[in-house]
Amino acid sequence: MRAFIFATASAALALENADHADVEEHLSLLQLSARPRSVAENSDDFDASDDFDAYDVNDLDSSAGIFSYPLTMETRRSFGPDGTWATPFCKHIQGCTVAERVCPPGCNGVAYWEAAYPVNSAIGIMKQTGPTSHFLGCIQGKNPGGAFGSFSDRHKTNQNCFNGPDSDKPPVVSSDPAWPAQNKINLWTDASQTFYQKEYCPADCVNDCAIFKQGHFLGCGSSRAISWTGYNGGRTNAGPNRYCDIGKGGSLTQFGATGTTSYTWCGEPTTTTTTTPAPPPAELPVDNPDGDEAGAAGDPHLTSNTGYHVDLE
């Protein structure tokens, strides 16, 4: 036990100058390996932001490295009714405002949203906890209470999608639930609704590293000039690297487990048209009276700029 505490402290000190998400990723891998299985399975206070895991203490080892996997779809894609959306869930590469966060098809429980990351002034992400977020997964079967479409936490990350009108519709992308388990990926949401192996590059992410969490797009590049895993530990963009490679997904591995954060390199767009990302719309008030319901409506179909089509009705 003394040896493990020393190793944990040493890792924390070594990472003190690293980017926040990278520290979170490294430490979560250290912590999950020492967390008993019963903690994850028996917790009554589970929250999507908790990195609970179901690995035995005996899985602990000193190995660390990179888990690299091929992407099974064309990386450069866009979505939405006109094929210009940055993600399947909202128009902007910066993420969705609270008013735009709609329960995704197939999510019958809690939809988890997280603030766009990292800070990158080039694409309009100006601070770590900005007003826009990306959908990162669904906790199926969990009823948080409150009105449908409302949020159960002050950070507006956990949205009530329980028994919603689109909860029984096909998800935007169907994934293989056995794949994350096989590769010991620390998931807290429905594995069938992740984008693993289908990570994509929005149109405005060009010649930079895209970051994903649970396979869902979270951000593109960093302008903070501090160490970032997406730049292979560097402070500036130096092109594809061992963590962020072309046509591959890359994640950190440690102690027999794979982290939820992954990276892939986004090169030139497939068309000759270049666009400047528009700023996200002004944030609307989020303190709704009790009983208010989300008024946004889901889009019935999604079509990518390469012909990928999903009919949601």
C-alpha cells in the first residue's frame, strides 16, 4: 500500500504542469485501478462525472503506454439537415448551449453533457467552463426526477431524458458494446451509444488534433501554450504524433485499463471551401422555473457530407 501511495504521489507531481484534462485522465487511471469493484457496482450516488470503474485491485501493474486503434469510418464528416453541422447534436464546433441540448434518440435515462475542451481561441473556445457543451453519452435507465429535458445539477451536465418521445428510436451511431469491455475502457455510460472507432473531424477542425471523450467529439487543438497530450506533451501544434495520428484513435493506458479520452489527427478538409467558425449563439438563461420543459425538437434525420445518412424516424 505504501508503494502505491508513493507511485500515485509521484505521478501527480510529474503531471502538475500538464493540462487539466490530461491530469484528470492520468489520475483517473491511477485511482480506478485501486478502487474495489463493489464501489462502482453498489454506489447509490452515481454521477456521470465520476470516473467509477469495475476493475479489481489485482489488476494493478506498472505498465503504461498508448492504445491505438483504426477508425472504421471516414474521419472528415459533418451532420445535420443540411450537412453542415459540426456534430450530430448541434451546429457549432464549440458545442451546444443549454437551450440547444436535446435528448438524443435512443437515450432513455440521463444524457451527459460536458463543456467543450481544450481552450482554443482559433475556434472560439475561450475558457474551460464555457457556456457550450458536447454530448458524451447516455446513462440508460436512470431517472433523475424533474421535468423531461431539465437538468438535475447546477453545471447543467445531466439532462433528464427518461421515457422521452425519442427514447425508443435508433441512436445516431450504433457501436459494439463488447469493444470497450474487451479493451478495458473505463465507461460510465451506455457503450452502445459511444462513437468509439467512428471518431470524426468537424469541418472547422483543420490540421489540428481532435480530442474525444467516450468517442464523442469534445474539442480541437489548444491555444493555452501548456503541455497537452494531443500535442504529444508539447505546447504547440507540431503535426500528427504517436497519440494523435492520422486515421487512428489513440488513448492512454495504465495499470491494465484504457482511459476515456482519445485523440485523432484532422488534416485538410475534403473540399476546397474554407470556412471561419462562427461564434456560438448568446447563452440563454438557464434557471428555469420548476416544471418547465425543454422546448427544442430533435432533427428527424442526419446526413454527412460524405453521404452517411441516419433516418431517425
